Amino acid sequence: MNEEILGIAAGVLTSVAMVPQVIKVMKSKNAEDLSWGMILVLITGLSLWVWYGIIKDEFPIIASNAFAVLVNITLLVCCIKYKNNKG
């Protein structure tokens, strides 16, 4: 299997993993059970992966992690907006 295809497939799957959570929070307008700390650590880690991908000039790493950063920033914004909302 082509290494780049493998990287893109892995990146797509891990990047979209949080999308259902974002959709659930947006629909319910409830983020009470989400951990700010976990989201912040995840965004930090993903951002470091983007930086690493830039240093190594690896498009699959850059693209998948940049998308994941955006998804998790969206989740963080929802968390801030809906944290004390019971639905």
C-alpha cells in the first residue's frame, strides 16, 4: 500500500472522530459533560502535529491534523457557549 494513502486514510479517520461529538453538542446545546482540559490538551497536541508535519513537509500530517484542530476548536467554542446549559 502506498504510504501516503495510508497516512491520508489514518488522518481522515482520526480527524473526523470528534465530528459526531460536535454535532451532538450543537444539536443539544449542552456541553456539561465535556472536559475543557481534555479539549485544550488535544488542540495543543494536534497543533504540534501540524508543526511537525510542516517541518517534515508531510501533507497528510499537516492536512489531517489541521482539520482536527478546527473541529476541536469548534468543540471548544461550543463548550464555552453551552457549558452551563442543560439543553
